[in-house]
Amino acid sequence: MPQSSVCPIFAIRMQNKYPAKILLFGEYSVINGSPALAIPFYKFSGHWSTGQHSDPRLLDYLRWLKENNMHDVLDLDLMSYEFNRGTIFLSDIPNGYGLGSSGALVAATWDKYSSDSNNIPIEPLRLYLARMESYFHGQSSGLDPLISLLQSPVEKLSDGSLLSLDPIQNDTVFENLYLLDALRPRNTSSLVAIYQQKLTQPEFKNKINTQLTKWVHNAITALKHQSYESFQSAFTSISRFQFEHFIPMIPSHILPLWQDGLNSNAFHIKLCGAGGGGFFLIHCRDTDLFPKPFYPYLISLR
């Protein structure tokens, strides 16, 4: 599959919509240096609009940007003028679901108000976006807004560098991938703390480094090279590993469904981000075999 260089220069163009993002592979293991792959997801998005009143949330964000000296890269005067005169950000990306709701706003803010040259290498761009998104999370990798801004898949390599990819054309895989709505948001920071605590156990850390990281790499490679059977095998291995080692990240009402999939081999579930709530990723070749009570909560990735 054609792909760009590791540190390309991007000529960003003003977008009409800023999509959500899906972290397909690499949740948690990326903390240990594994590869990761995230893609834009266009079924949810945000965009600038004009309302009758200013949005106090945007005005609070503007004040924070001023206090944190973001005037070096953003036209804060223009932002202030437009925000106070009714420019608002409309989004249907659900909050607390791991789809990058704050990332879309940050991407839109950079796209519309960046005063820096828009021809910028990917790594400095990510760092700027991370600074801007830290308002929402306290700390940010910048990956979510980067996906929304570039509107292309981004792979994080094992050495930590980022690779912007051409759109992944793999209908065989994507026609069998779904998001499952757990019907509740999650608290990412508490779940990451649980994972960090588990990493203090040498046996668990070794399994992440020698098993999970290998399967994540295999899944990403198989997806890019359209090797469906290899993809299915890696997805199944990740699902089984997470069911065994990531129970705190799996809501109690999802656990029996997850186990049913492993037992029947009719479908498989994995985390889609931090877990705990939000969306989970489903691989299912025949949705007629998927339990009907959950079927209304599936969203196709195709």
C-alpha cells in the first residue's frame, strides 16, 4: 500500500467537517512501545457553525489558550472576535466514548485559526495539537486531533515515529468490523492507572511485550497488506488475551458476550481504546450469528 514518508510536510486545507477517530490497534500496549493504528471515522464529525449566542465553553477554552501562550501559533484575536459573535462548534461525536470528541474541536481550531505556516512536519504538528488538547485531558498525545485534521490513517511505529498512510482499502476486513455501543461512557484516566499498576508485575509486563505486542503488529501488517486470514488470527489472539488480562476494562454486561464469541468462534471482541465503556470493536463475518439483543447497538465501519 502506498504510504508517505515518516516525517512529511503537510499542506493543510480548510475542512468542512472534522471526523471522529478510531484506535483500531495498540490500546494500552502502545504505552510499552508497541505499534498502533488509528483511522478517521466519518460517521461522526464536528463542524463550525454560526449561532445566535456565544458558547461559554469555547470562551473558557479561549481564555485557557491565552493563559498558556498559544498566541504564538493561533490567531487568538480572530478567535475572540468570532467566538463572541456566535461562532460555535457543532459535533455529534459522543463524549467519553474514545472517538476523539475533543480532538475534533482541536483539529478544527488549528485548521481555522492557526497563524503559523500550514506547511509543517507531522511531529511538530502533533506537539502543537497535544498542547491544545491538554486543556481537556491534562495530558494528550496529540494523535486524536492529528487524525481528525489530516483525515488519514496514522500508524505509530515501534520507534515512536508517526507514519501518515493513504486510506486503507481493505473491504474484506472492514465489511466485517463493527463498533459495539456499551451504552455508557468511560473514565480513561482510572483505567490507565489500573494498567500501569498491572505493569509492576513482571509476568504481566513480559506477556504484553512478547505476546500482545506481536499480535498488534501482525494485525496492522495484515490489514495493510490485505491478508485477511492473518488479520482474523491476530484479532482473535488479541481478543483472547484481553479477555484474560483486561477484565477491569470490560463492563460486566459485555463480559458474557465476549466469552460467547470466544467459545463459539462466530465473532470476537476487543477493546477500542481504553475500554470500560464507550465503543468496543467487533469482528464478525456473519451478523446472523451475532446475539440479536446486541444487534441494534452495532455500527458498521464500512
